Amino acid sequence: MATTTSLAPVPQIATHRAEPDRGDWTSWVTTTDHKRIGILYLVTCFVFFMVGGVEALLMRSQLAVPNNTLINAEHYNQLVTMHGTTMIFLFVIPVWAGFANYMVPLMIGARDMAFPRLNALSYWLFVAGGVVFYSSVFWNPPDAGWFSYTPLSNGTYSPTAGQDTWIYLIHLTGLASAIGAINIVVTIATMRAPGMGWGRLPLFCWGVLTQAIMLIVAIPVIAGAVTMLLTDRHFHTCYFDPRCGGSPLLWQHLFWFFGHPEVYIMILPGFGVISEVLPVFARKPIFGYRAIAASTVGIAFLSVLVWAHHMFTAPIPLVVLAFFMISSMAIAVPTGVKVINWVATLWRGSIVFRTPLYFACGFLVLFTLGGLSGVMLAIFPIDWQVHGSYFVVAHFHFVLVAGAVSAVMAAIYFWFPKMTGRMLSESLGKLSFWFQFVGFLVTFGVQHSLGLSGMPRRVYTYNADTGWGTDNLISTIGAFILATGVLLTVFNVVRSLKYGVVAGPDPWKANTLEWFSTSPPPAHNFDVIPKVTSVEPMKDLRAQIAQDSRNARATPTARMRLPVGAAGAVQSATSGGGEHV
Amino acid sequence: MSSAAPGWGEWSIDPGPIIAIVLTGAAYIACYRRAHRRTGRRYAAHLLAFTSGLGLIAVALLSPLDSIGDRWLLSAHTLQHVLLADVAPALLVLGVRPPLLAHGLPPELLRALSPRARIGRVLRSQWFAPVALGFWVATQWAWSIPVVFDTAAAHPLLHTIEHLCLLGSGVLLWTVVVDPLPGQGRRAVWGRLGYLGASRAAAAVVCLPLTWLDHTLYSRYADAPRAYGISALTDQHIGGAGMCLIEFLVFGVAFIIVFLDLLGREEQGTRVTERASQPDLPKPARNPLNVS
């Protein structure tokens, strides 16, 4: 009987010709490499984040004491508008595009995005949106608030071109997001590594995929709405002007039909990051992979029918308010499922306290608090009492700063070694975390109290006899502590680019495929794309390589044939970490 | 217009629905008993779902909800339609989900549903799902047009046809989503999520205008005697919001369940393929995803 022998797969070079890197700045401007575009996104977003942060500090400084004259009313309104718009449209949404661009192809075992040129177009449209918007600071910045309610934003009350730059910002960044979203969906749907069925897709990719689908659904609505506003302003149409048959309420419906899914657009990839970070540092598998993935898509499905809870004080029949109250509360259920699964992931894990885990745990605490005040605000009689007050400001900063920004910080500390090949300083990272955590609680915790005592949002000053002075001073001090924490991370990043400890391919002993490649990965990502056999492919590869090593030691004449791209798995299986490399 | 209270004791003894419900229930019990005899299993969840579905149809057609919806309140009428088009069909189809039909249907019916038979081919055709979705959407929209809705409410025969259309289109839509046919395999058809999403959007086209409009759409109910002091416009708002809420919950829960089912099927399919290509692979663990 003939015997057959099976050979280990021979590594093959799949890239026949690679464009040589010119190494100058033009190679960055003309790049279509997903990793470079990701880095461009991240750097640009952080520039905008810094600008938005300075705007926030200016506002907090103005409110630190009663009857302050640091900033006048007009400039304060402009700062409010610029800050909100910058943080939403130029930081939180695109920063996830940056991480998704860099990480998704690596995590699914692809060599690039499906449409690399479209990817570059998406980034440059985003930059154009930001430039157009910030060009208004040289003339008249918009001042109608980040959701630009009509009639404040119409030609009568916002006659300058500043409001138009806001409209063009939405058009350009919206187009960028839509293009990027299509690219993400196609990439994940068609370019996954062999064996990576949908049931093995990393949870960050589930978050990004769901976010992309939501963007494709929501962006056309806001694009249509701002186009209608533009024609109202310049071509005398009457969509939102009640004097000629329009309705300001229509703007609210259209804006929030986009705006509430938008909240989840900003947070779902963050949920994905937390789902990636926790199991790595708890040293155990994620608890309830399917439940977390299902709650992600469930949130997306439900989120398109809850928008009117932003309009509880508009003239709406009671029964309609009741419907939106119940639907808004229902959406807390899948979010709660996630929180429970994350806590269960940590439960009885062999927890390794590193900076990404600090930020992930900070996220868990603060986002849950923000979610609880969200459930309170979903109850419309409560919303009637605190609508338009600092309670609402506190709530959405708990959700967005504590939620999205904490997740962004966790992602930076987690993936920086992969992107640069260097570790961030742990001590600086932990110091930054504590500054941010304490600063955040001091800044926004006290704003709940301010809101309950009646301080309206978007006022540029207040009288001393209101009794809001002390709380505002505390909040302002907290804002500067928070800003110090963010600056510490910026310093950490800049310093570590040159002086950071060399990371090695897999410094965290992580679970997903991006750690299979070198740090930073080569232009083509992987020489060999491994076959995925579970939701934790790196763990499987490490186990396989450790087994092969034992076999090789047992039979010294045997030769191990390792895939060229298996740097991460080999290093962690044999040495167990990268910081000392 | 005077304010009055419609009677809650007006149960209908219309023989048509009663006979249909009894016959359907009897057929299901026969199927259930045959499956139980063959497999020794008790399909309690199937039984509960099917009988709940039949119960809801009885509530929709025989209880005072029917008469109140006919003569007094639009909101009662829309509730009746949601029960017939969305909730009851979902429960009925869940009651016959695999493996009940494979074990419970008589051989001649199983043959008729097999892929080689004409009915089986139609049900497994790639066109079945879009046609079922299209029929459901057309039914939802067409019967909501004010003239059609008012006319149907005034003419018993047309009203019966309307209810049959709603129930039938609901059963077809949920057949696509739940996939109850015997021998259908365990393929992960991700289009099912798309059908659920599309049906959600189509349903919103009906319920959202009712919820938000500031004038009444249906003259029959604008002119109807006012029950419980509810104005015609508030009645319309309640009808729209109630419809939105029930569909929101039904489709939302269904979306999550179908997604979980698809993930399971996908993983199972991947495992089968892997085992076929590498026969020496160890048997799948009890927890195939290697997760808690």
C-alpha cells in the first residue's frame, strides 16, 4: 500500500512588484497604502482634537467665574459651534476611520483595503472639509451651534458665510465618511483570511462594519438636510422657514434622524476596541463573543427609530413621546449586555495591568455612568426638567468623552507598538490616565449638579447670585487637569517615537491577526496569510508553533518550516513578550 | 360629537375565522403528535409559539378589538393589523421551525415540499424571498392608502380579503426569515438580515406618518363617534406610535435572534468545511468558538 506524506505549506511571495518607497513627503501625499492613510487620519484628527480642546478650555475659562469678560457673547457662540462641530465631525468620527484604515486589513488578513484610491480620496475629502470649515475663523465663524437649528442657522439670523462653511463641512466630511464606509464594508465582506467566517471576525471589525453600514444609512439624510438649508439660505426655498410654509421642526427631525445613529456611529468602534483590549489583558477569551457581536448590530438596528428623544420639548403629542421614551430605553438593553460581558471577561482573569487596560476600565466605569443618565433623560418628564441644561452637557460628555475618547486612548496605547514598532512609556501612560480620569470626573461630574440647579447650556456668563460660581470653577479646574492628561499622552507619543522601547511583533501576546506581522508591518502586510481557525488566531498559532518547537527539540534532525510572516507568533510563543527585545 | 365607550363584551362568533382557527390548530396538533411519536421529543417551545399565534389571530378577529377597530378607534384597527401582519405570523412560523415539519408532516406532503417537487422548487427558488418581501411591502402600503383603508373597513368581504392578505404576506415574510422548510440545510443566508431591515424600513413608511402628521388621514375615523374622549388626531397618533413600537420590538428582537442563528450556522459550516479538507482535525469542541 502506497504511503503518502503531507508537506508543510511552503511560504510564497504573493507580491510580485512593490512600488519602492520614495521616502519623501510626496510619498505620504500620494499614498494609497491603508496604513499610511490610517496614520494620516489619526494625525489630522489629533490636530483637530487639540484645536477643539483649546476651544473647550477657552469656554471653561470664560465660565470659571461669574460675570467674566474674557470672551464676549458672540465669540462664545462661535466657540461653542466650532468646538462641538470639530469634536464630532473632525475628531470622533474620522478618528475611527483612521484606526479602521490601519487595523481592519491587518486584522482580517488582507493586504490592503478593497479600493485603495477611494481610500485616499476619502481622507483628502475629510481634510478639505476641515480646511473649509476652519477657514471661517479668518472671517466669521458659524455661531448657530453644532446642530445648527433653524431659524438660528437661516439667512436672517446667520447671514455670514460662516454658516455656509459649516454646511460644506458636512457635505465634504459626509462624502468622505460614506466613501470610507463603502470601502470598509467591501473590504470586510470580501477580503477576509481563509477560515475567517463571520463567526470569527474580530469584534473591532464588527464594530467598524456596523458603523460603516450606519453611516451609509444616515449620511444621505444629513446631506439632504444641509442641502435644503443651503437652498433656503441662498435660493429662497422654504423648507425650514415658517413664514412661507416651511417648518423649523423638519430640520430637527432630519438632523436627529442622522444625529442619534451618529451617537452610535461614534461609539460602536470604541466598543470594538474595548472588546479587543479586555481579553488580551485579562488573559482569557472574550466572554460572550456572539452576544457582543449581536448587541452591536442590534444597537444599529434599533438606533434608527429613537431620534425624537432629542426633541422631547418640541410640540409633540404625549403618546408619541411615550413611544420614543420606551424605544430609547429599549436600546439600553443591548448596551447593558455588552457591559455585562466585558465585566465577565475580566472576572477571574489573570489581569495584567497595562495602560490600555486602565483606559478600558475607565471607559467601563464612566460610560456606564453616562448610560445611566441617558436612561434618565429618555424618561420625558425628567427630560422636560433638565432639557437644554448642563445636565445634558454632562450626560453627552460622559458618553462621548468618557466613551469614545477613553476608547481612542485605549486604542492608541494598545496599537501604538504595532504602528511604530515602539512601546509607549507605561509610567507616563498611567499618569496620563489618572489625570484624564480624575480631570474628567471633576469637569463633568459637577456639571450634573449645575444642570439640576438650573444652569442653561450655551450661556456665555452668569450672575454671582445664581450660586453657580463654585461648581463652574471646579469644572474649569477639572478641564485643565483633563487637558494635562491629554498632553501627557501627546508627549508620550512624540517621545516614544524616538526613545520608546522596541516593541517586537506581538508585545501584548494578543489574539488577532495584526500581531502576526512585524511592527510596523511591511507595505504588503503579510508574506503569508495564515489560516484562521478560531476567533483568537494568534493564540492558535502560538500554540501550534510551541508544539512544533517541542517536536523539533525532541527530534533534532527535524527542520521547522515557519511562514515568513509569522514573526509575532514565533516571538511570543518562544519569548513571551516584547518589551525586552 | 358625543363621547362614548364601545362595549368590551362584543365578542364575535363569526364562523369563518373560528372554523379556520380550529382546523389549523387540529392540523398542527396532528403534525406535532406525529413528530413526537417519531422522535420522542417534546417540542414545547414550538407548541407554545404556534398556539400563541393562533390565539393572537383569535384576539384580532373575534375579540372586541375587531368591533372597536371597525366602528370607533383607528388605533384599535391598526393594532389588529399589526397582530395579523407581524406578530401572529412570526409566532406561527416559529411554531413550525425545524425540525418539526421534517418529522411531523405526512410523507405525501413532505414529498410535495421536497426540492424536486413543484412547490418545493418554488419555495427554494432564489426569487421566493424578494417576492415574499415585495408582497408584504405592497400589502402593508396598499391597504394603508386612506381610500382603500376606509372602503375595506366599510365592506365586510373586502375587509376579510384585507385581513387574509396581511396574514398571508406575514407568513410568507417570516418563512423567509425563519426558514422552516424541511431539508433546507443549515446554510447561513445573510440576506435574511437584509430582508428584516428592508421590512423594517417599509413598515416605518406607514407608521411614521400616522405618528407625526398634524391632520387626520382616514375620514371614517375622523367622523366616527369619539370613544373614551380620544380625539381623532390623538387616536391616529396612538395608532401610528403603537404600530411603530410593536414593530420596533418584534423586528428588533427578530434581527438579533436571526443574527445569532446566522453566526452559529456560519461557524458550523466553516467547521464542516475544515473537517472535510483535514480529516485528522480533532472533533469540534463543545464550545466551537473557543469563547466563554
